[in-house]
Amino acid sequence: MTLPLHAQAGVYFAIAAFLLAAGIYGLIRRRTFIGMLISGEIIFSAAALNVMTLNRFVAPDPSVGQIFVLFIMGLAAAEVAIALSIIIAVYRNYRSIHSKEVSELEG
Amino acid sequence: MIPGSTFLIAAIFGVIVATTLGGALLAVLSTRIIRSVTGLALCCVGLAGLYYFLGSPFLALMEILIYVGAVCVTIIFGVMLSEPDEPEPRALRGRELAWGIAASLVSAAVLLGGVRLAGRWAAPVSDFARLSAGGPARADGSVTAIGVSLLTTYSLPFELISLVLLVAILGALVIARGGRSRQ
């Protein structure tokens, strides 16, 4: 008897790999900072999904992975706050958030 | 067991997976930035469903609360404060296309040949079936267990992450305020 799809670890791993691939593709292809930020969030989600899958299928204590994913979510929220404030500061100085046009370093 | 529930569970799982993948594709592929924020929100709703299937309703709730409720709304504020019109992507040249196809073929061959997803990764006996058969409750990943270990075993990371969040809030305020001229 084969297990149903939602009880197989491989399905979750495949979804996480797809999310990682989509995130990396977006990170390369996007040309505005907000788009790159969104792709980075998708990569974070892929990592969290991997951790949760391992937590469900192999970990002896099932609360460790949940705590780990909670920490990932907290760090992602902090990262979004910082990145958006940097984006707004860049927009105020350059009137643009395209990554091609912001190409000059100044102290 | 309710008759037909297997099919129902499979259908719900399919919808959730489709939401996750479709949301990720929408987030990555669309040129309007507001659509890709919507895609991110969809993707996070699907991920919440996946967490529910992985046996953690608490994380599903947190995912919706933090990602859809906080992160996406914050990104929408960022979109409103700037003008992120993505230019049309330029068409790929022939050489780039050839290299891309070659790279994806090679990685697909490596993946299919070297990584086998089947094996010992079988799910443990469903907790629900075991509990309804009168078995003992395992050391489960319930909210109580999470709270206890957050305040005992993982109390140092817990405090550290609150410090990180505080510093992030202050840093965001300082960076976003700097350079604003006083009227």
C-alpha cells in the first residue's frame, strides 16, 4: 500500500526545492529592490519548509523544528523591516529603486 | 473513518500545493510589483496549509499572522512610498538561451540520477489513529510543549531574538528618518 501524498516527505522536499529555485530565479531576474526582497522571502520560506518536513518525519522531539521555524520567521520579519527602510532611504536619494541606476557609492 | 475522506484530504492537499506553487510563480514572474506582493501572500497562505499538514497548526497560524499580516502589508507600504515600476525584461539572446537550456538539462540529469526521494522517509503512524485507538500520547509538538521549551531550553535564543527585533525596529527608524529635511 502506498502512502497518500501528504504523508510522503519527498513531496514536501520537492515543493521546497521548487520554491528555492523560483526564489533564486526571481532574485537574479528582478530589477527593483522590492522584487528582490520578495524573492528573498520565498527562499526563506523554502528553508523553513525543509526544516518543518525534517521535523515531522525524522526528529524525535517534534517541537524543536517548530521553534526553529518561529525563529526563522522572526528574523525574516526583522530583515524585511531593515530592507524596506534602506529601500526608502535609497529612493529618497536617487528617486529610483532600480538596481541598475543605484550604482554609485558615497559615504 | 468517514467514507470519502481520503479523497477529500487529497483534494485539499492538492489545492494547497497548487496555491503555494502558483503564488510563488506569480510572485516571481509578474512585472507589476503589486501583483508579486499578492503572489507572495498567496504563497504564504499555501505554506500555512502545508504546515498544517505537517502537524503544526500553531505554525500555520503564525505564518498567516506574520507573513500575510505583517510582511506583505509592510511591503505594500514600501511599494506606495516608492515607484517600483519594473521595466519589461529584455528578450534572451540565442547564446544565453542555449546556455540556460544546457544548464537545466544537466541539473535535471543530476537530480534524477543521483537523488532518490523514496526510501525510509515514511510517515510515522498518524497520531490521530493512535490516540483514537487508546494509545498513549507521545511527547507531542503541541503549543504547550513549544511554550515550555521556549522558556526553558531555548530561553537564551528567545531573549536574543527579542533583542534582534528591537534593534531592527530602531535601525529601521533611524535609516528611514535620516536625510529627511526639516520643513
